[in-house]
Amino acid sequence: MMLDIAWKTLRARKGSFAGAFIALLCATALIAASGILAESGLRSSAEPHRYAAADAVVGGEQILRLPGGDFTVAERLPETVGLPADLVGAVGALEEVELAVGDTRLPLAVGTSGGAEPRPVTGHSWDTAPLGPFAPIEGAAPARAGQVALTAGLAASLGVGPGDTVRLTRAAEPGDYRVSGTVAHQDRAPGDGRGDAVFLHADDAARLAPATEAVDAIGVVAAPGVGGDELTAALEGAAGDTPVTVYTGVDADRIEYADVGAARGLLLTISGSFGGLAVLIALFVVTGTLALSINTRRRELAALRAIGSTPGQVLRMIGAEALLLSLLAGVLGCLPGIFLARAMRAVFAHLGVIPADLPLVVGPLPLVGAVLLTVVTAICGGLAAALRPAWANPVNALRGSAAAPRAPARWRSIAGMVCLVLGVSAAMTPVALRNDAGAAGTSSAALLLVIAVALFGPALLRPLVAIVVRPLRRIRVSGFLAAETVGADLRRLGSVLSPLVLAVGFTLSMVYTQSVLSEAVSTQVEEGVTADAVVTDVVSGGVGAEAVGALAELPETGAVTPLQQSRMFVPYSVFGDPDLASFATRGVAPEGFGDNLDPGSVDGDLGALSGKTVAMESSGANLLGADVGDELEVRLGDGTPATLRLVATYERGLGLGGALVPREVLDGHAAPPSRVLVGAAEGTSPAELSAALEAFTGGSSTLELADREGFADSARAEAELAAWVNLTGLGVILGYIAISVVNSLVMSTAARSREFALLRLVGATRGQVLRALRWEAWAVVVLAVVLGTAVALLPLTVLSLAFLGTPVPAGPPLVYVGVVAGTAVLGVCSVMLPVRLALRTPPVEAIGLGE
């Protein structure tokens, strides 16, 4: 019965419900897109190539789990977790296994002695060829050390064939190898660059491997008649106490392609941060839009109460309308949600943060979840907005329907105060954490403060409106009308202002947060790197010990400091529950460390950084409650436990990493250094050092020379890439906010057609009405800019003070000008267009239209 009434109401009042329908549809699309990204982070996979013939691949446990409390904390380990080499024999001895091969991935650069540009590839022992399977199509497999086989596509791109010589470089250490043959995958056509590989003789692969006692994975071919579950159980049993993960089918891509695992983790991170903000903003906008829609129906609801409808009947009617409207909008919003997720994936692939061949997984769960969340939000928002008119006194219902109550409900003031306290607390996060996590509190603070502004409503707007409209009262007729209208219904004004304030405050906080972070990283690198030159290698897997030693032996070089890069995890407690703090970690050589790096010592002695020790950025140490001299139980990037003594704290963590450890701590647990800081020897000028290093790197096909500015540019580029990833999500959210701004303004203005007609009937001209509405729109824009700037200013000021030491956020002022101009265009155009359309209807006809 009530659903039937609700459906007839929706059909009869399509125009009145159009705005709410658009808000619900766009909210569903936004939530569905974030859910699809999350599901893709959990389930997406690329087609296995090198392990296509393997029935299973055994790898180390790449997830670090910290059980305890009410939940288990899990982090993906950035470094490959190795397996004991003797496990290969144990697996191969199983009855369920026909073949077991240990595989170690070797980052190499391959080029030709004729000067072909070296390109990064992955090297493997020829013993692993059956896991493809790969077989020679020209020439033969490598039969002895010094020979290699290339995949056909790689050989063609290099212009080489059997009998030719190629140069392989591993960790900046080159060697010439004879091409014994070209090979191809036997079951699949040649694909893209993922199919390119170099196969070495087993002796060469073992020599180039970073650790001979460990392998990265074990490829397994099952014995005839052995099923997948039986094989998995046997492999897990053979591993014993060694934590392993057995990958079967398409899941083998997770261990075959290192970038797939990293990309899946990134998608989860993006969907978590973007999705959380998207859901909160969507709920906020939907609730506000429904409140505005119901606010325009006060006369109708008052009439229902006056003729005897009970509060329960009114609430059930509103709930049924919200249910039907949100179901329809939710189902239709799933399709644009899929397109939105695909567009975001394309942008991330273009930026290079996820592989281009990693597809989205579009399952039913995110779509169903988005629809359900939209429906629940619509019902709760509609009922909350209808509570006051539903419980109004029947006698006074019609009398009070023409004017909104001036005093907000007490719960709004309480909730607003809670959001205000939470927003201010979130804004103070950078003071305690001077890292990415601390900066993340800025956008959260802005959102909470916007919600607080919306909840305080008339109590906050009344004094501001009085100030803003005071100049308008001096303008005869149109100005006076605008001033009176703006202050007449503060509840309606609050509903209109909320999305505009959100657009201004959220945009400013997100954009300037990224610029402050980028500036802080750049400044800290410029101040913290005191070396005269930087030598880099990102093509062949880093700079090996031999290359570092050769650099140190140059007469022109003084202190030489290789920089390894990894992550470190430190367990700590939050209100009795366990958590993991993650720190970007740099491995440094203690000798000459102080000559090339200045992290900005806060406490302790950075000179004591040797042996099993660690130095940490001061706010990170404070988060852990650690003091200089304390022993810390940490997990390295591959999950290896270690006990390190905290010897110092420093301040330049954004540019130089959250933790510094001696290289011996990371040896065997992280890739070789990708950068080497070089200082000039005593009596050597920077120009002489640069000339010597140019000659040194000129003899290598993979080493490049840069200076401190180049290092800072590289760090700035990494920060800007992260900023672009964040701004992609921001752009989607801002698009939704812009739609909601236009939607709410059009809804609010269109609902006032009777008011415009009445003004015409009492003598106001069409021009006077248009001018009054134009002044009113500008007043709303000014209020939105003032409030939006205020909610962004507090967190941005704290962030800038904490990271840059100045209250003025870094970033171009034109961004602020653009935000204000965009707000003005959206606000004024969204008001004036429906006004012009409404004024086309003769006032006598318009005054008779029902609401």
C-alpha cells in the first residue's frame, strides 16, 4: 500500500525528485568505482607466461601478519621473501611431483657491444625453461658458462642472433656473453615485453644470484594423476616450518610478475583512501540533497498532518519514496560506476603506477554493495529530514509550513561540536607525524570541518549572513530583495551552501597538501644531501660492490656513500591493539656518511650508526614511544626479524626516509643501492670530480651521473607522481561535488517558482527579479568561499608549519584564484539558468502551480 502511494508520488512529481535521483545515481557510481578498484586489488591477475606450464609455484609468504588483540594486522612485504635452496630437493622428492625447479629472478640490463641502448630484462637459469615451456627455435640452449639464450622478440629488437655477442650488466657490473640460440614459448604466441627474458647457463645464474643459499620461487610440475588440492597439500607439508604460499593457475602471476603484486597493493591502498573519502562525501551530499528535497515539500507534509496523517504514516511514505528512488538510481548508477573505474585504471596505467595489462575485475559484490549503501543512506537521510515535519503539531503544521524553524535541533549542535573537535584533532596530525600519514590528516580535517559547518547551520550562518548582505541593503529593490531572501530561510541556505563549501574547502586542502608535501621533500633533499655528485643505476638492478669500490678508488673521490632503499616494519600498540608502523628505510655505509648526508640530527649521535643500529625520523620514534638507546624489534623488507638499537633521531624524514640503518643490516634483504653519493677528495674541485666521474660512467652502459639538484629533481618527481595518483582520485571526487553543487542549486532555485511569480504579481519587474537573484547568488558564493577557505586554512596552516616552518602553504596562488572562479561560475550559473526558465512562465500560471 505505502509503496504504491510512493510510486504514484514519484511518477506525479518527477521534476521534484529529479535532483535527489541525480545525487543518488552519482553516489552509486562513485561508491561502485571505489569498490571495483578494491576488488581488483584483491583478485586481478595477468596471464602467467614463464610459469604457464607449472602446475604450482611455491613462494615465500609475502604478507607480514601480526596477530593479537581483536584483529590481525597485515602488510605486504616489498622485498622478495626467499626460500631455502634445499627446499627444492625436498619438493622434488615428493611422489606428487614430477619436476621441481628453483628459480631466481636476476635484474639485468642487456645491450650489444656495438652500442645498442641497454634495456632492463630479467635473467633466469636455463633449468627453468620447462616451466614455460621454452625451447630453442634457432641455435641451441646455453651449454656452458658464458653462453646465453634470448627470447626471439628480445633478440629481434637487439638485432642479434646465434653466434653474436651481447653485453649483460648486473648491478652495474658488465660482462660479454655469446648468444647460443633464440627461444620461444611453446604454448603461446609471443606477447609484449613481459615475454622477453635472458636464459643463462646454471653456473652463470648461480654466480650472478645475490644469495646462493636461497631461491625466489620453486616451479612444480605435478606427477600424472595428481590433482591441484593434493599437490598443494603435499607442497605445504614439504615446506614444514618454512612459511610458504602455493600459487596455482592464474594466481601464479602474483609471483611471476613483481609489479603485479605491487600494483594490486597500490589499488587496495588507493581504493582504501579514495574509497573512504568518496563514501563519506557521497553520504554527506546525498543526505543534504534529500534534506533539501523534503524541505521544499513542507506545505505538502504539513497538509498531510493537518488532515489526520500520523507521524508513522508520513515517515513510512518518505521511507518508501527513498527506497524506490534509491533502488532505481542505484541500479542505473552501476554502469557509470564501471566506466568510472575503467577510466581511473587507464589513468593509473598511463602514469605507470600499475601495469597496462593488469585488468579490472568487475564482480557483483562492489555493485551490490554500492546499491545497498545508497539505499540505506537514502532511507536514513530521508527519515532524518522528515522527522520534524512528521511530528509537527497538526494544528500548527500548515501555519509553520511557510517558514523554516529558526532553532536547529539540539542533536545537530552536539554532532557539529563532535565533528569540530575531531576536525581540529585531525588537523594537528602533522605536528605529531611529519610524514605522508600526517599529511593525510589534512584532507580528513577539512572534510570533518565542512560537516561541522553544515551541522551548526543557522547558528553559524546568521552572523555571517548579516555581514555579507549589509552592502546589498544599500542597493534599492534588487539588493534589498536579495538581502532579505538570503537571510529568510537559513536552513535552505545551509543545504545550498554545504556542497559549495565542500567544493572549496576540500579542493584547497587536497591540492595544497600535495604541493606542501612536494616542496617539503624537495627542500629536505636539497638540504640533506651534501655530496658533490650522485651516481645512479636504475637499469641493471643497482650499483654493485665492485662498482662502488671502483668509484672509491678514483683519486678525485672522497667519501662514497651508497644508498640502499627498502622498508622496515615496527610493531607497536594502539590502545592495547597491535599495529605495524611502516618506514621508508635507507641503508648507508657508516664510513663517510656524515660527509655526504645531513639528516638534521635531533637527538643522539648519527656517528654511532654502525652494526645492529638504527636512526629514525623523530616523529616516527615518538609514535613508537622509543627513546635513544632503546632496543627495537623490527621486521625488514623481506620479513626477517631483527633487533636494532636506536642511536639517533633526525628531522628530514620526508626527503631521506623514515629510518637509516647501516648497509650490513639490509645486506641480503634488499636490492643493491640504486644511488651512490660521492664527495670530492681534499684539494679536488667539484669540476674536477665531475670530469672524473663522467669518464668513469662513460665507460659503463648503465651508470649515470647527476648532482645534488638532480637528486632533488628525482625526489621531487617521485613526490609529484604520488601527487598525480592522489589528484586522480581527487578529480573524480571533485567532479561528483561539482555535480552536487549544480544539482542542489538548481533544485533550490526551481522550487521557488511560486515566489518569483508572487514578486512579479506584486509589481516587481522581470529585470528586478533577475538582478535580485544575481545578487543573491553572489552572496551565496561569497559565503561559500569564506567558509571553504576557513575550513581549509586551519589544517593547511598546521601542515605548512610542521613541514615547511611557515604558515603560508607552498603552491601557486593561481590555484586559489581558479577555485574561487570555478565556484563563482558554478554558483551563479546554477542559480540564474533555472530563474530565467521559471520567469518564462506567466506569473498568473506559475502562482497556481502546486509544489
